[in-house]
Amino acid sequence: MWAQGRGSSLAAPARASVGGYAIGTWLSELRAAAQVPAGEQGALSPERRRALEEIDPFWCPAWPVTWQRAYATARRWWLESDGRVDWATLPEDTVYEGEQLGRWVRAQRAGFSELEQDQQDLLTAIGIGEDPELAAAKAPAEAKPKVSRADRFAQGLAALAQFVEREGHAAVKRPHKEELEMVTIGAGGEETVETVSVSLGTFLNNTKARRTKLSSGQLAQLAEHGVEWA
């Protein structure tokens, strides 16, 4: 009932209620249970997780739920405008359904490159992208190198393989970061070893949310490392 009038979003505020039922508290508790590794006491059952994901794939996002709630508000604005929204000219003081929509959109356009890939995809779907003036002002040396989704998946898979080999299971907690040694080849062909911190818990959560877009080969690779939902 909550999601029906909110574009299928389950990013309810903690104090939200429907018909006297504390839906916000209930969803907060479910998000907390989703962080508990499968098989441990208090973990969310696979059946309940699937049911929630069918309603909203991002019901338990890797980023703050407040961001997801603001996004859902922006998407409703976009839908009610039949997709004809010029976000660049939206007044900064615009408020919609209690959200400071104008300020939020401005912040997303300014910090677009710092967002997770899935956040960028969600924003792009409703026409919100990086502020072109801000992008042009960035020095080339400071620009964050673009990483393809395939490379991001390969890096996450390598981190998962290392974790599973060490721990003997694939029950990665959401906050976990895996230190991974990567070999890079310089312009002159020289090899250097660089240690990168991979947000493995976030990677698995985001990958699960978009698993319908994964190839059969990618799903098979995840399954080989013990990922149950793959």
C-alpha cells in the first residue's frame, strides 16, 4: 500500500505509518536484518528478500536510504511532468512533497561523478546528469578515470574470490572492504603492483539489485564462488 502511491519505492521515513501501522519502523528493521549474513540469527529470509525486491529493487540500497527517498520524489516529479523537466533550470528553493527537491537535484548534478554507478544510472534514467559547467572546470589531471561496468565487475569478482578463499564462504557483510592487489602496466610497459580497497559488500548488494541485467556468464561466475542468489 505504501509503495503504490510512491512509484513503487519502499524508501519510507522511519516515522511513516499506513493505517496506524508503523511501516517505516518495519522497513528499517528489515533493512537491518538484510545486513546479517545468511544463516545467522536475525538474517532476512531469502523469500522475504525476493518479495521486497519485486516491489522495489533498491528497497535496501548500499547508499543512504535518505538519498533513495529523495530520488523517488524526483522521479515522481519527473513522471507527473511527463518527462519534460529541465533540471538545470529547476529553482534551488523548489520543495515537493516535503523534500528540498531543488537543492537535492543541484547537489546531484554537482557531485554526479562521485556517486555509485547504479545511482548514476537511476539519475540518468530521469534526465539528471553532471553539471556541464562543473565538468568543464575540472582539470584533466583531477578528473576521475572512467571505469567500465565490465571492469568494475571483474574487480569485484576478484575481490570476492580472494574473500572466499580466505574465509571459506561468500556471506560478505555490507560494510566490508577487501584489500586487493592489482597489477598495472605503465606507458613504458613497466608493471607496478597497486593495492586497492574494494567495497565488496556494496558490490554484491548492487550487483544483486541489478542481477536481471547480468549475463549468464556473470551469474555463473558468481555462483562458482558461492553466491546463493546467482
